[in-house]
Amino acid sequence: MSELQRIVSKRTAGQSTYEILRELPKIDLHRHMEGSLRLETLAEVAREHGVDLPTYNIEELRPYVQVTDDAPDFYNFLGKMELLRRFYSAGEAVDRIAYEAVADAAADRVEYLELRVSPAGKHLSPQEVMENVCRGAGRAARECGIQVRLLVTVIREFGVKTAEEVLDLALAFRENGVVGLDLAGHEETHPATPFAAVFQRARGSGLHVTIHAGEIGGSWNVREAVELLGAERVGHGVRAAEDAAVMRLLKQRGITLEVCPTSNIQTGVTPTFTQHPLRRLYAAGIPVTINTDDPSVSDTTLSDEYVVAASTMGLTVKDVQLMILNAARAAFVDKDEREALEKHFQNLFRSAM
């Protein structure tokens, strides 16, 4: 049993706090579609569409795509994500994966979700991937009563030319719920600097920008994301806690951090939940939020992440609510929608007090 599973399965005198956290209406700003793939769907899609796997037994397959007893390691985590991208094998498979990612979020009481997709597929064109993502996510949003926006992810390792093509694709799907451009991949082996012009064009074209930084790479990557690429939010960003000047920059500019505690443990960013810098960043006045990253890979839910933060980092229910309000204020929607979203959550939390 993982540390996360031990924490969320505890039964203590404070169980009512657990119940409150699980029942809270939620916002997830950092969730990857391929990292949300249900294991049973994975096996079914593989059989139906001839995806070559080492096994088709769900339990035997689990260690290949989910962190189980693995030692914390960033490359190991990325390897599982890379395997999951192979399941963009047919249009109906992508449609199903997108639908289920949204439906699973809604089942966990997520009311506003920003879902990230890397459109690179082995058997489908990026255009076909996006068409089916938009179709599946849109259908789930309507049927499950959840607000969904899409972020298109540029992978650093694929290079600048591909990044330009991904940006063009994101712009082409703005009428289908795409609101922003994301940069992901290995920060240290593939710096963000070469992508600056791509993200400047994205901002100039009306897309929002979030950058994975300060995860496996140091605090300087967070500064670069903000000052060079124009990041409005930073994915993870927890290494900013190592540099007081970078923390001041984030606070002064109101840059929201999309923190994903369990993922940070599994990639080796921080050794334990109790040592996680979330609390320090929050105390410094930086607008932090709590998110899932890759629910299937990490075997987590957003409720689990809230429980972990409260159990190990000393956060109260009120603290978690304030972080959810941070997420509402940082949502990649227009000003009126953002204000309405914040007011909606304020009213929900007020009525629950």
C-alpha cells in the first residue's frame, strides 16, 4: 500500500474532516488526459485496436502504467505517460478516453476542469486527436454537468517546429473549448528558452499560457517561465520555494501555482508529504492550488489530494477552500466567467459553513 493510500484510508476521530474534504465542490486546473485513462479502458482499447502490450491482464498491466511500489523517479513517471499516449489508436478510443476523463472528474465533485491533451498520436493525425477529444469531452461535460476547458500541450522533446504546429492546432480549436497552451517535458534536458517565440505568439493570439516548471528543474525555470514565456500559471512550480526572490516574483505578479502533491512524491521532487513545500508557498502569499496531474498513473483523485494536504501539511478545510478560490480566480476563461465562477464557489462555501 502506498503512502497516499495509507493516508486516505485512515479512520480517526477527525473523520468528519475527511468527509467534508471529499464532499467539497472542486476545481482541477492541472489534469492530463492520457494520465487519466482507466485501466479497464486501457485493456479494452488495446484488444479492440491492436495496441501491442506486454500483457492484457489489468493487474499485470498495472505496474507498466501506474505508480505502485516504484522508487520515486521522474523518468519512470514519464515512461508510464509515454506508454499511455500509444492508446490514441483510433478516433472512437480517443473520444472514449476524453469522455471518461471528464466523467471521472465530475464523479469526484469537480465542477470546473481544465483538461490537458498532447495531440501527438501514433495512428491518428493531431487534427483527428483533437476532433475526438473535443467531441468526447464536450459530450461528458453536457451529460455530467461540469464546466470543461481544454489546454493543448507542447512537449519539449518534440522540438520547436512541432510546437509551432501544436500552437496552430490549438488556435484552430478555440471554438471547441481550447483556451490555452501548455509546455511539458524534461526541464533540464530541454530548456524552455527556444520556445519563447511560440508562447509569445500564443499570448498575442488570445490563448492563455501555463508552463510546467520548477518540478524536476530548479527555481530558475520558474522565473524563466514567467519572464520569458509569459506564464500566467506555472504547472507544479514547487521548486520556487528554494529561492526567496522567485517567491516574491510569483507573489507580486499573482502567478498561480498548479501544485500536484502525490505526483511530486512519485517523481522524486520532494521525499515525503510532510516535507512538501505547498504549505510554505501558501504561507508566503503565493496563489497556490491543489490538483491531480495524472489520476490514473498516480492512483489518486482530487479528494485524495485534499485529504493528503490536510493530513500531512497542516491545512484546514478553510485553507483548502481558499485554494479552490485561487483556482477559480486563475481559471482560463474570460473575466465575466471567472468572476461568476469565483462567486459560485464563494456562495457554496458560505452556505456550507
